[in-house]
Amino acid sequence: MSIVKEEAKKLIDKLPDQATWDDIMYEFYVKKKLAIALKAAQEGNVVSHKQVKKRLLSK
């Protein structure tokens, strides 16, 4: 079984029995977004809080 399929099963098993399709899809969405963010952070593709604040205040 693939790692992705195993992770999906684990995620679904953690949800309550009354979970809806929307609940499941939301959990998948959040998991994917977090994986993308963690990869970007590992690669150094991040902007510091100081830089963001400077950009926002300069407008």
C-alpha cells in the first residue's frame, strides 16, 4: 500500500463516526496545505515577519 493511501486511512480513522464528506475533504485540504508549507520552509522559501510587516506598512 502506498504511503499516501496509508496516511489517508489514518486521517479518516481519527475522525469521529459522524464525520461528513466535507469534514473529510477539509482534513485532506489542511494536510496538503501544511505539507506544502513545511516543504517551502525546509527549502528556505519563506518571508520573515519583519519583511512582511515592512511590506504591509510601506503601502
